[in-house]
Amino acid sequence: MEFSRAEGVITDVYNHPTGVHLVVYLETTRRVEVVRDARVNGAWETRTREALVWLADQLTQDTISNELALQGWEPIGTSDRQERIAGDDALPRSNAYVLRRV
């Protein structure tokens, strides 16, 4: 059995008028691998910190369900939501999801 952690971060928040840049990475005991690195287009009326945190979390869950599941990974836990909202200067990020592969 193997364990890992997946997390998504929005990096380019204000430099593009119609989208944001998302990186989702998978951290194992052996490596850190970027599993999604994409511009996500969409006309969001608000780019508040809370909205971007929510977006990062939704897109990370999508990556886990559609990409990492095909590699045998399944979520078994998550971090506390307050950890990722704290700090106005921090990049908007998803929950950190604990995954396992049997």
C-alpha cells in the first residue's frame, strides 16, 4: 500500500482577465509530481480569496476523480479547511487530500 498527498494551488490570480492558472501536485515519499498544470478559463464575477480557494478545491477534486483515480489513487482523508484560508498573502489552495493506492 502506498500513501500520498494531493493539493491544488492557483498561482496566476490577477494577470489574466478570463482565467487563472492551476497546479495540482501529488507528493509521495519518493517524489513530488505535477499532475495538472493548466490555465482554467471562465468568467468569474468575483475573484475573492474565498471564491478562489473554493475553485482550487473543486478543480483538485476533479483531478483526483478523473486523473489520479485512473492510476489507482483514492482519497481517504483531507486537511482542515481553515488552514488554507488563513493569510491574505498566501496563494489560494485546495484542501490537502490524503490518498492511498493498494
